[in-house]
Amino acid sequence: MTETLAAEIASHVSRMYRVALRIVGSVDVAQEVAQDACVKALRGVDKFDGRAALVTWLHRITINCVHDHLRKSRQIDRGRTAWDNDTMGMLVMLEAGPAKRAEQNEMYRLGLTLIAKLPEDCRSAFVLTQLDGYTYDEAAAIEKLSRGTVASRVYRARQILMEQMNQYRVGEMS
């Protein structure tokens, strides 16, 4: 393996971490998953054939590590993730005034809580496309799914989130 390829992999670590963080919802677990993904990428660099972009290959590895972790912790069965306080603090926008920050903090907490309640397959597709900015085609390559499957999972996630937001607005949700 060349130092150049290792440096390229290292340049994507923060994005790999963000993907893991948004799916697992825990700073510690996301760090562990990102580290596992980096180790697997470095060990499997000979398997990278260049058919996909390096970033796509790395994020596929990251998603696989997330799925492995969720399977091990049995969170897939529960379909829920507990978002820790560190995660909340990292995702709050700090540039607004105190009243706006409080409102944003509440909305972020609600949003993250609702995203964490999505079925795992929908959550992964939603996070990749809606939060991390991947196109449906890129997310499909990362997830090793068809574009249509990713699109339907994102659509389903949006439907679930809209329903939950509407329930929250009318006070049916605590």
C-alpha cells in the first residue's frame, strides 16, 4: 500500500465518522465504528479496484461496520438509538441568540430522536442522502442497493418523520 492511498483514506475519516455518528447516535460508538472502518479499509486496500470512487468504497465499509455494530448490540431488533448528550451538543447551531438556540436545540433533539426511531434500513438511506449530501446513486452504491430501493427508503423515512412531527405538533407524542 502506498502512503498516498493511506493519506487519501485518512482524509475521509471525519466524513466516515459523521456517517457513523448520525446512524448510531453515540460519539463513543461512532468513533469505534470509524476506527474499525479505517482498519478494514487499510487491510483491504488491495480489494479496492477503482470501479467506484474511493469515498464510496470507504463509506460502504463504514456502513457495513455500522450494521455489524448494530447487529452485535441488537439495536436492529429494537430499531432505536439513544442519542447521548455529547452528540446533541455537537449538532446544535451556536451562532444564533439564546432564545433561538434554545428553540433550535429542542428541534434538533426532536429531529434526532425521530430519526433514531426510524427503521434501520430507512435511517441509513435517509442519513446518507438527506444529512450527508450523497446523491441517491452514491447512496445506492454505498448501500449496495438499487437507486429505486434507496429512493423508496428515503420516501418511507420522510413519511414516518412527517407523521411523527404532526403527532408532536398536536401533542400526541411525548
